[in-house]
Amino acid sequence: MGNPRGFLEVPRKKSGDRPVDERVHDYRETGVEHPPDVITAQASRCMDCGIPFCHEGCPLGNVIPEFNDHVYRGRMADAARVLYSTNNFPEVTGRVCPAPCEASCVLGLEDAPVTIKDVERTIANQSDEQLRPRAAARPSGRRVAVVGSGPAGLACAQQLVRAGHAVVLFERDDRVGGLLRYGIPDFKLEKSLLDRRLAQMIAEGLEVQTGVDVGTTVDAEDLRSRYDAVVLAIGSRVPRDLPVPGRELAGVHFAMEYLTQQNRRVAGDAEASAPIDARDKHVVVIGGGDTGSDCVGTANRQGAASVTQLELMPKPPLVRMPDNPWPEWPLVLRTSSSHEEGCERDFSVMTRALLPDASGQRVAKLSAVRARFTGGKLEELPDSAMDLPADLVLLAMGFVGPERPGIIDALGLELDARGNIVTTATGSTSVPGVFAAGDGSRGQSLVVWAIADGRRVAAGVDAWLAYS
Ligand SMILES: Cc1cc2nc3c(=O)[nH]c(=O)nc-3n(C[C@H](O)[C@H](O)[C@H](O)COP(=O)(O)OP(=O)(O)OC[C@H]3O[C@@H](n4cnc5c(N)ncnc54)[C@H](O)[C@@H]3O)c2cc1C
Ligand code: SF4
């Protein structure tokens, strides 16, 4: 531990964002990094506890007190070495991770937790050495196909290449990155960071084939016969729909249609044939999670007339409740940088219908009612009906599992009751030599879990190849 009194002397200071009236006019990263002296002081707050629960809170098991100590002592290269020993992409998690580590920081029991995520981002921003391609491992002579290039597929592929296997990464989109590329907006994660990481992975020996939909454009069994192992990192991409009257009206879209279009615009792609644009529109986002928040930020940047976000669940408390004690993930109200940019949020609201304009073709209003859960059942509150102006309705109510027609059906994989791919602890599916990682097997989750899964399954594949 660098400074044994750090946590007594230095108050927690979170890094902030650029001013709202500046950042809503562009798609550059909102976050601003702490200057070096501030991040050093923040790292010094780490108490180097006997039992650091932050390890447990971080799905990657990041070795947090050790990298905090290196940062406090100004040894950034050592901090990066420690950080990269458990995390392939800290430049990503240092920006988009909700930081469950901080929720389980022991300092958080009596005081405000260490700003672990900020420290991680600073280390990642100063880790040039870790961005250089690593020397090639001795070739194993084994070939692995990784299907899907989100964080799970990327982490798995990098680990397998570094273990000496010949890895081909197949991606059906035109660019690599999965939801990091076409879901999460640039104002949270600039895509140049992905391109830089991909360049390193290719230099290390990874082969990438984009525009290949395995199970459709490439036969899944054929792929299986050509590779010693196949890893499916195909995500959980079937969006939850809203079965109400008016769902078919123009102006009602899944969040991912909307977000993907804007991410492509920022990347300089040609405009879509049916562009979705929030300019001067009353936008209603249905769903209170990360995806909904990203729609809010995007709609404000496009110049929406108003943005409202509706959530079916009740408003969470502002502070931890007694039945949600440390070190559990705090179930409290979260306000993102996008919410700060302008958004009306309402809770316990159930959409009953989407109503058309005079043409009968386009959505103009959303009809809703207040509702509460009683005994596990949703009950409408009397006299609570309301209509909201709604020229653009974005459905951000989560995802129900990986897509069924295609590779899952072609390989005949066993699925669980929720439609996710069944795997063992090492990632094996019901089909020998086929593994699965990330949201496609875990269910809709977080980037940090996808990276952790990718690493765990790469170890499983490596062990399996050694004995098969
Ligand atoms: C809008 C949005 C915002 C989010 N924001 C955050 C956030 O701020 N922080 C956070 O931690 N998490 C966030 N998440 C969740 C996070 O992005 C996911 O948990 C994570 O990306 C899952 O990684 P994955 O690799 O399993 O799948 P994905 O990222 O979904 O990647 C799967 C890839 O597989 C490809 N694929 C699928 N089928 C095939 C096939 N047959 N052949 C070839 N390729 C195929 C897909 O095209 C895709 O590129 C967000 C999710 C969304 C939708
Ligand atoms: S990856 Fe997420 S949980 Fe792990 S140390 Fe970084 S911010 Fe914390």
C-alpha cells in the first residue's frame, strides 16, 4: 500500500464529463480524464485490504489493489502489466463498465469507494507497451474458428492466438466489434479504440473474415469439419417486442435499428435507405436500461423536440436498501451522462397502445397507464391513463436470446429454458468441439462479463485441444 493514510486524507473524486452544451453537439467521448496528480491521489485511497472484495466484484478478477499501488507510485508500465494480466481490453471496460468492483470496494462500507474505473481508464490510456503486438507463441498446429466479433469473441480469439493456435474470426457484419461497434454510441466508446486493438490482434496472427454469416453464407457443419474447435460468440440479438395495438405504425423501431444507423453515420457510411432521425420529434424511449439511455443521448444529439424514457418497473431508491447490503450490486437509481443531457424519466408506466396521426400511417401518440406489481402480477392503477406525444418510439426492452434460425438450429445445439446455449463451466456445448461464450450462452449481460467469458472459454478450448 502506497499511502496508508490516503483513504483518510483524500476524498473520492469521480472524473466528470465535458459540459452538456458542448457535448450534445458532437459524438466524441463525453468523459474527461483526471490529470495525473488527481489520479495518483485517487489511487492512494486504496486500503490494500486483507480480503479485497473488489476482486470478487470484478467479473475479470482484476488485481485492483496491486495496480492502484503502482499508479500511486507512478509506475504506469507496471500498473499496465498487472491490469492486462486479467483484462484484454481495459480501454473498453475503463469507459463502459458499470464498475461492480466499486460497489464491493471495502472502503465503500464506511466511506465512498475508490474510483477504480477511472484508474483503469488512465492506465489503459497510458499503456503503449501493451498495444504493441506480442511475440508469436510456438504454433500448436491446431485451427480454431471463432464466430462473432463482440467482446466475447475478440477476447477469446486473442487468448487463443496467444496460446499458439491458428484462429479465424468470422463476423457477419462489415466491421468487427459486435455491440461495441454498432450498439454502444461513439460518445461512450469511440470506435478508433476498436480499430487500434484489432490492428494489434491481426499483427499477432489473427485472421478476420467479415461479411460471413455462419449457418447461412457458410455451412456450419462444413466449418466444424474444417476446424479443430469452433467457438460461438454470437450474442443475444433477438429484441423483446411490444405487442400492443399500433406496433406496426411507421416511426416505431427497435433501439438497435436506430443506434446502428447513427453509429454508421458517425463512421462515415452512406445514409440508410430508410433513415431514422429524431430531429424536431417527440421521442419516447420504452425501456430504462443502458440501451434506452443510449437512445436518449443519440436523440438529444440529433435535435429531438423532447425525449421521454418510460420504464415499467418502479423508480429505484436513491440509496441502498437494507435488503440490498454491501457488497451486492446496489439496486439504486442510475443517472447516465445521456440523462443529464435532457430527458423526462417516468417509472411504473405500461404502454397500452400506439396511436396514429391523421394519415393513419405514422405514430403520433403513446397511450399508457400507471401500473404496479402486486403478488407478482401487473395491475393497472385506476384513473391513471395518459397520452404522450410520440413521433418516434424506440423499443429498448432488452433481448430475449440468440437468434434461432441459422447456426444454432444447423448444429442442433441444446438451449436452456430461456433460449440461451447450454454450456459446461469450460464453455463446451452439447455438440463436441463446439463451445459458446458471451451473451449467447449467458443471456444479455455486460461487456466485462463477455470478456471474462471469452477468456474462460479460450482456456477451455486450449485444454480440450491438448487432449483431443
Ligand atoms: C445499446 C447497448 C448498449 C450497451 N451498453 C453497455 C455498456 O455501457 N456497458 C456494458 O458493460 N454493456 C453494455 N451493453 C451490453 C454489452 O454490449 C453486451 O453484453 C456485450 O456486447 C455482449 O458481447 P458478445 O460478444 O457476447 O455479443 P455481441 O457484442 O452481441 O457480438 C456478437 C457478434 O456476433 C455476430 N454474429 C452473430 N451471429 C453470427 C453468425 N451466425 N455468423 C457470424 N457472426 C455472427 C454479430 O454480428 C455480433 O457482431 C450494451 C448493449 C446494448 C445493446
Ligand atoms: S472491468 Fe469493470 S468491474 Fe473490473 S475493475 Fe474494471 S471497472 Fe471494475
